[in-house]
Amino acid sequence: MPKILGICGSPRKGATEYAVREALKSAEEIPGITTEFWSVRGKKISYCYQCDRCIKDKTMCFIQDDIKGLEELFLEADGFIIGSPVYDMNVSAQLAAVFNRLRPVYLVHPGVLKNKVGGALTTGGTRHGGQEMVLQAIVNFYLMHEILVTGGLGGCYNGGTIWSKDKKAQGAMEDTVGLDTVKRLGRGVAEAVMVSSFGREKWLQMAADLNIDIEGKSPLRDH
């Protein structure tokens, strides 16, 4: 069955974790969808050294830490819901490190993420505290990895947004308007995952029958 991986980019248990879990609950309302949750909280995550060993050897990052536990989950998932609190108009440092460390996926597993589905959500302590900037950073990560992006069902625009008023999960629960976007994001990702998953199977079979090259290799990958 298609699986959606929820990734929480907050180092604490608060509004973002609550929002990601709520989005996953909404996704599970679509028959056939399963979900899994992973958080940066309590994890040892080193930053990228830009040693370029991944490029030279075409291997996943050599650093042995808790990112290794995420790699397999990330590759196996059919869809993603990634959430981050607003840190200085951007994603958290922990989530930025996750994005950087997953960079080698396109080298080691070319095309494995192609046409999978991603949605973004964010929580901010102030009403206009950079939520849309955070959503764009997450969306950019998806686009870089050939992941299709959905903002959620009508009215969500580019993702789910919570105004927590710095009250952690309680603040997220009290923001009923924002929580509605989070839930519609979850359902929107789930519906898109079902369409993409079954469509991908048909497309792969058709491409094989017609001998169509769908790897989509780029000059970077061919080096």
C-alpha cells in the first residue's frame, strides 16, 4: 500500500510535531494509505562538510549518524509531508542539515523519487513570521529531487500554515483556521499519492512495452 512519510523538523515536541501528525491522520482517511512519522527531535544529525565524497564515489553520505535511519524510509515512501518551525524566516537548522545530507539520493538512486508527491507545512510564533518562506524552502527541496508538489486541497495555497503564538501544541490546536489547512494538506497529499502511485505503475509498464528511456539522466548524473 502507498505510504506517506511525515518528517518533523522541530527539535522539540510542540506545534510542528502536532501539525505533522494531524496531517498524517488526515492522509490516513484515504483508504489504502499508510503513514510513518520521523522527527529530528533527539537525533544526532551532523551538517554536510561538502567533502564531495558522495559526488566522487556516488555513495550516500559517509557520516554515520541518525540520518542513516532516515535514508531507507525516505527512499521507500510514496509521498512526504515535511514540516518545520520558522527559524529566522527559514527552516530549522536540523531540517536544513537533513536536506543537505539527503543530497546524494539523485546520484545513488537516480529517478527513485521521480513523480512521488510532497506537501509542506510550517508553524510560526507570529502571524506573519516567515511561514511562506519556510514553505518555499521545503517546496524547493522537493523540486530538486523531482518530487511532485501539492499545496493541499482548495484554499491551502502552497501548504499548511499554523500560527502557534509560541504555545506549542496547544497553540496549534487553538489555531482552527491554520489547522484546517494542515488537515486539507494531508488529505491532498494522500489523494495525489494514490493517483501518482497507480499511474506510475501503468507508466512504467507502458514505457517498458514501448522501450522508452525514462531514467532522465542529466550531465551531473553521468559524470
